Amino acid sequence: MMKLTKLIALLVLSIHSHAQLLEPGTLNSTGGNFVFRGTPTIPNFSLVWSVGESTLIETFSVNGGLYFLTQGVLQPFVPVDLQTVPIKGWNKEEVKIYPNPVSTLLQFDLFSNDTGRVVLRVLDLLGNTHGVREFQYNTLPVNQKIDFSKYASGPYYLMLSLYNQGQLKKHGVFKILKLR
């Protein structure tokens, strides 16, 4: 009977005990972060940096040295600033883009109940801006044409942002394929 009691007690303790959880991690000597909420002409971005964590550091550059990426181990975080203001995307009833694929003129229609300053950007795969169009939107249907005849064949992105009182309210990116 004593062995059975000890066995039951051991089983109960083993079920309710918690194992130690080991995760990889680093201790940074210094670092920080910066969050930029964006403007009608500059999109949102965040930067995170740290010092003293890696013995091997490599730096990569793209777009002729315009953008740099330095390899390293950073601690994950979600900025409180980005948690407090959710940014909605566009739904398929609000934005119509056709024809896709496009060879000459791309038709862009906007039908939304939201108001504000709309910024429309055409980007290539490397993030280079090929065109920017801005206009005030007041819930009336908008019909725009974008001339793609001067662009080389390949994939492009149409970035559509809506700002109200300087704050980004809606944002979306649409893939466009340019044919000859």
C-alpha cells in the first residue's frame, strides 16, 4: 500500500511539474529602435540596432548603395507605437486595377467611404519608385489611368496609401505584370 501511495504521489508531481525551457538568446551591450509613422511622401518604417553581439558582421548593399543591410542577431520586439494604431488594408470592392497584365494603360478605380489624401506609387522589384500620384479623396469614385508603355516588361507594384490628418489609415500593395 505504501508503494502504491508513493507511486501515485510521484505521478501527480510529474504531471504538475514544469520543465526548464531553454531558448537561444544574446545580451546586447547597447542598442535601440526607432519607429517612423510615415507621411504622405515617406512610408512607415522602423529601425532596430544593437552593438556587441556578433563576431562576424557582413554588410550588403542594394540599389547602388542606397540601402544597406548589416547582418547580426537582434532581439525581437513589437513597437508599442505600431500596436496602438492598426492600419487597415483595402478590400476588393474599394480598389479595381485592370487590365492585369498591362501593356500600355493601367486603369485604377477607387470607391471607398474613407476620406483623405491618397498617395499612389509605382515601384519595381528593387523598390525603385517609377511614379507618384497624389490626390485628395472625398468618397466620390475616382478613375485614374497610369501609362505603363514607357516601362520595361516585368513585375511592378502599385502601392496605395490613404492618409487622414497626417496619419496613415489604409495601405495596400498590388502586383502588376507589364507585358511588351
